[in-house]
Amino acid sequence: MKSKSLVSIDQCSKEDILRILNNARKFEANPNRKVLEGKVAATLFFEPSTRTRLSFETAVNRLGGRIIGFSDASTTSSSKGETLKDTILMVSNYADLIIMRHYLEGAARYASEVTNVPIINAGDGANQHPSQTMLDLYSIQKTQGRLTGLTITMVGDLKYGRTVHSLIVGMSHFNPTFKFVAPEELKMPDEQKNFCDNHGIKYQEYTEFTEDIINNTDILYMTRVQRERFTDMEEYERVKNVYILKNDMLKNSRDNLRIMHPLPRVNEIAYDIDDNPKAYYIQQAHNGLFARQAIICDVLNIPVED
């Protein structure tokens, strides 16, 4: 990596990614290792989170570290007007590592520039979510037996979806083909499409979510329409249920198809799919523990033994 912080997936070379995924495999085989004994991790969540926060905290606990921090910014001095810089500098006095989620794009990068304590970006606005990308890559590798040459269909909120933005960058090393399915209001931004063009990545855009698209897909990556990103609630109501994946839509899909979702879901995946062996979103979330253990050790330069 270019720095000891992880604020964006584009910091990671192909070799970095493969090293972290290999270490995630080691942690899945043995997640309880006391390599963080004597170290303190601060979890600063300025925006709500369940899976990301709990999996990071579980990762630290299973590695033998201690946790400080908050999950509700209204209980902190930021509610009194304290700047992000001052918050980061104060917390840096107490912690060996800062794991931060923030509603402003670029907040994690800014934090990494004002402190020498490693920062792990746990999501900044609609921008990046690199630890989610690592667990997604690990999940794809586990289910497909490879990362190269796969067709990945992304469905739903592709405009504000930081998970899909980061996954495009992470997969760029492995010759993917993308299918982007979104309504006009939520289509993939030009920045991400330009990235694909500049890296020779094939993609197609669709507004209709059809069985034909599903049947030619290896990874079906569903996303929810994020109410919290909308300023116009009428627009949200118009698009919130535009795509719903139902069990009968999978009847002719590939045997290797796996359905992923960064969670939480709302209505975009019908509950009867939970029992389909192609559903993988719960296991995907479980993989987050091992990927995040690997990331923590990577930014702290802690070797991971077999």
C-alpha cells in the first residue's frame, strides 16, 4: 500500500489485494489470535452502522485488542461544534488505530492526513468502502474459485452506492465484465464508467432487470435504494422498489451464480430467496470478520502466520 492507512481501495495493488485475501483465509481457519494484545483501536462512527461496526469490533476482540469509541456522534463533542481534525487529533492520543465511518466524502483521507495513527475507512458518504470491497472480493473468490474473468451484475442504487464504486476498482485487476442495472435517477456515475473505459473494463448499462441478464451472470450484486442519500423524498418513493429479486427469476441461472448484498436489505431481495443455495449475503457478511482482521494486521504491519 501507498500508506499505512486504508482510505480507498485504489491504494491497493493486485499483490496487496491477494495478500490480504490470503490472510483472510488464514483468519477463517483460526480467527482467535492475540496479535493485538496491548493495542487499542478506536471505532468512530459518525454515521449509523451495524455489520461494519460490529464486525470490526469483533475482529479487534478476537485479535486480543481493546476498543474505545462511539456509534452515535450526537453523544460526542462534535455535537458541540468540535471539528473533525480536533476529534481525530484527540483520539490519536489514545489509540493505535482509528476505524472511522463518516457521512462526508473524503473524510477518511482528510483524517489520514492530520494524524500518524493508521486510519481504516469504514465508509465515507457515497465515496468509498474499502473493507467492504475486501470482504466482497474474498466472498467472490471463495464462491467462484477465482477472481478473473467473471461477469458481475450490479443492481439498484449505483449512483450513491459506495460498495459498488469500490468493488469496480477492486475487481479492475481481474478482467471482469460488469452489467449495471439502475433507473436513470440512480445510474452508475460517469466517474466510475470513465474508470472502466480507462482500464479496458467491459460494461453494459440497463434500466430493465430481466432474467436474461441474470442468466448470464456469475455474481449478482443487489443494493438497496438508500433513503438517507436523498434530499427529494418524492424521488426516493418513485425508485425505492423499482427492482425486486424473486426466486422464480433464478430458475435458469448459472449453477455458480451467487447473490450478494452489502446489507441491510429493504425490499430488493424477496425473503423466499434466503433458502436458495445461491443466496450468499449472510455468509458474505460473516466473511467480513476475516477480511477485516486481515486489514487491521496489514495496516499495523503485523505478520499473519499459517
